[in-house]
Amino acid sequence: MDCIFCKILAGEIPSTKVYEDEMILAFRDINPEAKVHVLVIPKIHIPSMDAVTAENSAYVTHIFEKIPMIAKEAGATGGYRVISNCGADAAQSVPHLHFHILGGQQLPTHIV
């Protein structure tokens, strides 16, 4: 599989880890769009939100349980935004489910 996030999980591509456990990895985005810009991914390959099922939804639940702690530890103490793009029309650039945590500054009100 030629998935950049799977390669990061395998250690083939370096990342700046913010948090890791048995189910998820959180790391700094290499092209940040805010002072805090962290990506959170499941440790199994789920192509997008459209591929979330009863069998893999525990990973998504776990991500959302950990996002507040990850955001705070990354420096987004005054609030943050969570974004997940799904499909070509939403500009999903990596076909591996991921959530962007943006914060650490006043964010614009327009759609990101």
C-alpha cells in the first residue's frame, strides 16, 4: 500500500509525535495552517470517514476521547478546531482517515 500515513506508522517516514498509544498516533503537520496543527490517525488503515464501520468505529471513538488531551498538550489551550476531509470534493489529500487539530491562536471564522 502506498499510504503516507501507513508509512509514518511503520516508521518508514519520520514524524514529530505528539501522542501515541496502541490505537492512535498524533503528530505535527509538516505544513501547519495554525500555531498548533496536529494530525491524529488510527493505527489501522481506514480510507476515510465513509469507511467507518461497526468493526472499526472504536478507533474513531478513541480518537475523540483523546483529542481534548492532545490539543491541550500541543498548546491549544484557548480552544481548537477539529477537521476531517472526506473525499475528493472535500480535498482529502491522504486516503487514510485523519483529524486535524488546529489551535493555539485565534482562528478565522471562514470554512477551512
